Amino acid sequence: MKKNVVFADDDQIYAKFLIKLKYDGITRNSFFREVVRAYLDEEDNIYNFVQKYKDKHKSQSNRLRKIIQKEKNLEKKISDKFSLSDDEIEDIFDILEQESPDF
């Protein structure tokens, strides 16, 4: 089942957005699909953008951001060391989270 993604902004921003998409030869749908996919896949550029956004807008506590960063670092170490699949890594984190809720 397909879902629509909607956001609100002023007319000027919307017009600039449409012009930029037209200039780049990208449709709104393909733009949002790719951005969402990149966000979910935690691609470096999007991940860094989100981190900067969280810094600028203080959208997460420093404590929570440190916990998340530790998880990301641990995930990378495990992945590099054992070459585990994403599902296997997620299972490991589920187990760790059950054992230590503050993790």
C-alpha cells in the first residue's frame, strides 16, 4: 500500500523547490522516495545532515545523542569485525537492549 508524504511551507519555498527539481530533472515523488530511502539506509550525507540538524535545533538531548553515537560506533565495529548482516546486527542490539535498557 502506498502512502502520501505531505509537508507545509510557504509559497516562495515551494516555488523554489519546484524550480530546483525541474532544473535538476527530478520529480517530487522520486526526490522524496530517494531522500527517505537514503535516510533509512543511513547514507553518510543524509546521516551527517541529520546530525547537523539535531545540533542546530537541539532536537535530542546530548545524553541520548551520545548513546545513539555509541550504538552506531559499536554497530560499525561489529560489522567490520564479523561482517554480519543488518538483521543479525539488529538482533544483537535487541538482545543488548533487553539486558540493559539504558544502552
